[in-house]
Amino acid sequence: MSFLVMDGEEYNFIWETICNLQLIFHPRYSCEGKIDYKALSSLKNNKKIIVMLDRNLLSSLLKLSRDGYLQDENEMRIIALLMTWMIMNNFPASAGLALKEYATKINNVTKPKLELREFNNIFDYYPSMMWLRLAVGAIDKIPMCSLPIEPFITEIEYNEEDDHLLMHIAEMLHVVYLCKRHDLSPVEKMVNFLKWNYKYLLICESTLVYIAMLFTNQSGIKAPKYSGSNDIEKILNGCKNQAWDLNYLSNWSCFHYDEKTMDDIFIFATNDIQLKKIFINTYADGDIGVLIKTVFSKGDSQKIYDIINANQGNKRVKPDFGINPKEYFRQLIEQEKQRIEGIC
């Protein structure tokens, strides 16, 4: 068994730095990355708290274990800090969605399962104190962890694209189409997207937060990669990448909304600036309505509210995905690709 021994100064350093860096998110316990220490400490007495890692954090952790160090010292200290924080609080980490992102991008089931084996080995291989020493700068490298030969045995098909991801890919393709429509104003783009979204898909608040900030050119918010290209396959790859950012939040929200009846509480860990901004503005007091008032004028905000109000409650006619939703979403993706090609 590996023990973690620290003094009060080190304990406070870990907690304060985790909060200052805004690495941990949950609508109730860490809405803006500033963790409610008392609430979370009380919660872990009767709930199992699990930390969901995004792909960037997992990739950095795996690279650190393979090489023994990272070229980016700040990134290395952040990984060590996060590992120390999870260990000292006895919070297990989940790499499931991060592995799924990797698998869907390479369309391979074996490599993600090798990574899962590697990920699990890390927690057995390194003494807890080593992460603390690396986090506080007492050491600059760690021993390399040998790579696994056999993949982790699981029936999970990590390369399968789930419904959430396919919906987000279709959304991002329509966003790229609107980005290319230079004749439209920000509010016209927002209204167009809402009408399209209500017609074809379910509404995702995180997506609406993202596009509201994107169309109004908010700092740190970027269009999907390659959105300026005329190569539809490059555009599609960029849309898939952005779709995964939103997929973390929409998949995680399914756990969040049911967590009162669950034994597990999932909190999300990321150091991605754009993803942090989307999360914070999605779960801020007043929800997306406050954001819309902030980034649009009063008149433009009303135009957006009119569309939203016309599709609330009983007035909302949800699209019919048929007996094969995935096929519906894939057809919509092809439709949006053709729409983009029509203006390139």
C-alpha cells in the first residue's frame, strides 16, 4: 500500500492551487472551478466522487508516465498536482470518455484498451508521495512506467460513435456553414441556428452557450478547426474535434441530472480554456439567458428569446429520429456537408 504524508502547508497548497487553476468543475460543488471545500468534503462521506478526465489531461498523464517528464514543465506540475489532489481525497479517476474520443478519431478498439491498461498501471506503479514531490517542484522527473503488452479486457466498444457525438458533429457542421455566411449578422446566425436546431435535433445548452460566444467574437472562443477551409473532409475533422468538447459536457450532464438517485458523483477535470468558459457560462446563475443579455443588444436578445419561447414546453415539436437515430444523425451530417459544399 502507498501512503501520502503531507504537512498542513502542503495540504493547503494543493487545494488552493487546484482552485486557482480552475481544473475541477461541477454545477453544485465547483461551478467556476472554485471548489466548495466543505460541501465536497461532506459529500464524500456518503457518495463516491469520481473525477472524469478530458483527453488532454489523459494524454499528458500517459506521456509523463512513458517519458518520465514533460517538455512543458507547467503542464507536468499540473498533472502531478491533479494526481496528488485525487489521491489525497481518495477520488478515483475515470478515463472512459477520453479513451472514447481517442478511439473514435482513430477508429480502433485495441489502442484505447492498451491505454486503459496503461492508465490503470500508473496508479499501481507510482508511490503517492512521488506525485506530491513532483507537484511542489522537489523533483523534475519520475521513473518511466513500462508499456503494457496486452490490452485491458472489456466489452466496451470505445470506437462506437454515440448519439450525443453524432448530434454535436451535425451541430458543428451547421455552425461552420453559418461562419461562412458573412452576409449574416451575429443575431441572424444565432436565430438561424436555433430554428435549425429545433427542427432537426434536441437542444443542448452547452452548444447554445458556445455559439452565442462564438458568433459575438468573445475572447478565447474559436470556431471549429479548419472552418475557413474549402476542403470538406478537413472541415469535418475540425467539427468532430469541437464536437468532442461539447460531448464531454452533454454526456456528463446525463450523470449530473440523475445524481440525486445515484451512489456516484462525477466531477469534470479539464485545463482547456474554451471548455472552461463553456462550462462556466452554461451553469452560471440565470443559465443561458444571462449570457444572451450580456453578449447581445437588448433588441437582438429579444429576437433570440422569441424563438426560444415559441419552442418551450407544449409548444415544442420534437423531431422524429425514427427507429434508427444513428442513421438519422448520419444523414443529417451528410446534409450539412452538402450545405457547406454549396457555398464553398
